[in-house]
Amino acid sequence: MKRCALTGNIGSGKSFIAQIISEMGYPVYCADNAAKQLLATKNILAKLSKRFGESVIQKDGTPDKKLIASIIFNDNEALAYLNSIIHPLVLKDFLLWEKQQEGTIVFMEAALIFEAGFEKYFDIVAVIDCPEELAIKRTIKRDNTTEKEVRLRMKHQLNRATLLSKAGFIINNNEKSLLLPQILNLINKLTLNEFAKN
């Protein structure tokens, strides 16, 4: 079974591309959704409470995601700590999920493939790309946030040039290039085994 990672910076349209691929009948694992579920487990909450204080847990026992986000996006060490806990669990969960899938190709949609060191587990990493200003505009609209907040989050991701230099395949989601032919090209190359293992 071939594994393809779908990644890209905030606002690039990863989830949209992943949705198209899913609707085409291919299994797609959403790392962000998995991370949110893992964040709410007792074991992880206990670690976060110990590190960041009990206020990160709400009265109903669920994580205060807004408070956690405000902490980690203003403190590199806090972000690194959270990632060091979550990333290995997400990878383990993905590998268990993969065993339950049928077909020849599985996909993982994740923002931090390279940052987490996941690329070695995939046959190809496809980067979803768009101009930075378009990404900012999309994110402001999607998250009802400010440009300042978006740029702050962008600082914790690989810059666009570095991300593109690491890509095994690039999908341009710039609202000018047709998406379906690019997606079909990616799937065709995976099917024909045209990508060398990373």
C-alpha cells in the first residue's frame, strides 16, 4: 500500500484537497482531527495540566483549546513540548488506522509533516501551495481572526520556499490552476510507482 502525505502551510487548502481525494474514494487520515482527539485524553490532559497549569482544563474536563493555542503560539518551548507528546501518538494512530484500510493508496493530511519528521514514512509528500497573501486572506475568513494572528501562526511553520524545496509533488491551489488534473496526476504517479521512497 502506498502512503502519500498532503501538507502545506496554513490557508493553503489542505483540507479542501483532502476532501476531494476522499470523495474520489481514497482513505484520508486527518492528523489535525486525530491530534484534537488525543489532546482530550486523560493522559495528555494530565501532562498539559502539570506543565501549563490546571486552567488549561475546563470545568467539563475538556481542554481549553483557545488557551492552549495562546500559550504555545507565544512560546516556542511550549509548542515543542506539546508536539513532542502529540506527534508520536498521531503517527502510531495513523499506522493502526492504515491497517484497517482497503485499496492501494492511503493519504495523511497534516500541517507539520516535515517538522514532525514524518516524511520518511511516506512514499511521497505532496505540498499544497498558494501565495502567502491568499493564504492569509483565506485563514482570516475561515477562522474569523486577524492578519496578526495568522502571521504569528505562520512563524511556527516552514517558510514557503523551504516547504516547496522539500516537496515531492506540488499542487497549486492558487484559484487559477485547475485542481482535479493535478490530483489525478498525483494519484496516477502513485499508482504507477513513479515516486522513489524518501
